[in-house]
Amino acid sequence: MTEIDKTKPVLVTGATGYVAGWLVKKLLEEGIDVHAAVRNPDNKAKLAHLDEIAAKSKGSISYFKSDLLEEGSYAEAMKGCELVYHTASPFALDVKDAQRDLIDPAVNGTKNVLNSASATPSVKRVVVTSSCAAIYGDAIDTQNAPGGKITEEIWNTTSSLEHGPYSYSKTLAEKKAWEMQKAQSQWDLVCINPSFVMGPALNPKNTTSESQSVLMQMVDGTMKMGAPKLGFGVVDVRDVAEAHFKAGFTPVAQGRYITSGTETDLLEMAMSLIPKYGDRFPLPKKALPKWLLMIVAPLINKNYTRRFIKDNVNVPWSGDNSKIKKELGMEFRPLQESMEDGLQQLIDEGIVVAK
Ligand code: NDP
């Protein structure tokens, strides 16, 4: 049981991020003072949306310069906080050097933030943004799980530096977090494990998240010949923020929480946009055959190996979201709403142009 005092500031690492933006908004609207740890507090373009929200909210925001790779750089931002949200971690699928670009910032960053938590006596709870990627590597793993769906009991054992390095980085980082939590008794740990996040960004012109890149590819013609039935779960970014909020302020919150609204696949996601936008964008209308992908995909993108295609295409994804519904009272938006709100925003902001 951990009670968090809402009059104390709350730290959010990676506050510029797509997921973190909605969490910061929620905290500010609840009247909480947010300590926003960011790599560059002088980059106004990446922070203007947060300042605007803070100006209209009861809570206040202050910025702290912090980098996952600089030891001790979260200490100042953490002072006086009872609750720490650690969301910062690179989310990129196409990187040059997976160890340097994904694993090191994810794992050493987690170590760095949690070492500061142990050195800051006010800290009572840390909520880490992990991922379903720390639970499964390929969609086939969900089918092979007991009962044919992943639960919080399961860990990703199939990703590696060579196969699914982003998923591997999230697995190693979450393992490190639990190892460090168990070695002390000052703070407890709650992990939020979202599936693929979709929905509008608060700062769409400066979003680096892979979530927005995937949505852009659905409408820019990349998938006009069809899309693979690549199985995964999807959750709305606003629901992910709500899950973080509840994980922080629900005294009995404990362990990991699969945070996923819909079991779907890439083609179904894209096709959910057809009723409203099908006449304006070259959306995919049919599945690309697996045999064709086995031949062509590895030539187009080094991440789409034959093993990846075999274990993910035409393989349904299944995850059990009952723990978060029961313990934190979460409800999830339907897929269509996340997809339509996400695309409508890209149109309204002039980021994608309809025919
Ligand atoms: P974003 O790219 O929008 O956010 C990533 C954040 O991490 C940014 O704020 C970025 O800061 C920060 N960051 C990256 N490297 C460093 C570093 N070396 N030092 C300090 N900060 C750093 O991605 P998302 O919002 O999608 O991801 C946020 C979290 O959610 C991540 O932990 C991700 O793994 C997790 N997640 C995301 C899912 C998704 O589908 N989007 C699904 C499941 C989990 P800067 O602005 O300075 O680059």
C-alpha cells in the first residue's frame, strides 16, 4: 500500500515524448506540479505544447535537463518527489547500432533513474513505462503462451540484439528495474506494459515515436498494394496516460500491467480508416500474401527477416488485459476511435495531405 501525496511534485522522465505528453497533461489538470526531465529544456518547439497546457491547468511545470546516459542527471529533478514516472527510452525500429542506440540508453537509463530514486529519501513509488515487448517477442509467442495469450507472468525470451532489438531493450530494462526494486525497500515499482500505442499526439509536428511513423505509412501510399496481417495489440495513447496515472495514485497497484485495448493486425488497423477516409488516402484494402513477403520483405528492410515474417504474419496476437481492468478499473477506447482521431489530427495539422 503506497499513498502518494498529491501536493508533492511528480517527476516525469522523457516528458517531451508522445506517451508522456498525455500523462503530463493529466497530471497538470489534476493540479499536480510536474518536474519534467528533458534532454534539452531550451528546445521550445518540443515544449510549447506542455507550457500551453500548464497555463490552463491547476498544476505547474518546471523543466530539468537530464539524459539517460549521464549518471546522476535525474537527481535534481527528483528532489521532493514521492512519485517518479520513468517513460524515457528510445522507441525506434530502424537503428544503426542496436547496442548503442537502444540497449544502452534503455538499460543504463533505467539504472541511472532508479539509483537516483534510492538516493532520494522522498521517493515512495516508481512507475516504469515498460512494454508488451518485454512480455513477448513475436506474435507466435502469444499463441505459444499458456492458454494461448500472454499474461503478466510471462517474459520475452525470443528477442535478441539481432532479432527484435527494441523488444530486447525493453525486456532488459524492465528486468533491471525489478532487480533494483527487490534490492531495497524504500520505493515500490509498478510497470505499465502497453501494446502498440495509437491515437493523436499532443505535439504531432515534433513526434519521434514509431507510433506516428506507422500511421503515416498507412496513408502515404506505402501500403497501397496491401498490408501484411501482422498480429499485435493496440491501445490508445490517452488510455495509456490514464493507466500511468492510476498506477501512480492507486495505493494497491502492484506488479506489471498489460495495457492493451484491442487484439488486431496491421491490415485491420489500416482498414478501420476506410469508412471515413478511404476516398481520400491510398489505404490498403487487402492482405499481402505471406509467401510474397518471405521473398520480398528481407530485401526492403533488414528488420523484416524470414523469421520475423514467419512468426508474425497471419499469426493472431492475444493478450490478457483483465488485471488492469480489475485492479485499476481501466476501460479502453475502441480501435476505430484511436485510428480516426490520430489521422484527423495529422490532416488538421497539415502533416498529411488528402487527395
Ligand atoms: P517517443 O519517441 O515519443 O518518446 C521517447 C522519449 O524518450 C522522448 O521524450 C525522448 O526524449 C526520450 N529519450 C530517448 N533517448 C533519451 C536519452 N538518451 N536521454 C533522455 N531521454 C531520452 O516515444 P513514445 O512516447 O512512443 O515512447 C515512450 C515510452 O513508451 C518508451 O519507454 C517506449 O518504449 C514506451 N512504449 C511505447 C509504445 C508505443 O507504441 N509508442 C508501446 C509500448 C511502450 P527527446 O525528446 O529528447 O528525444
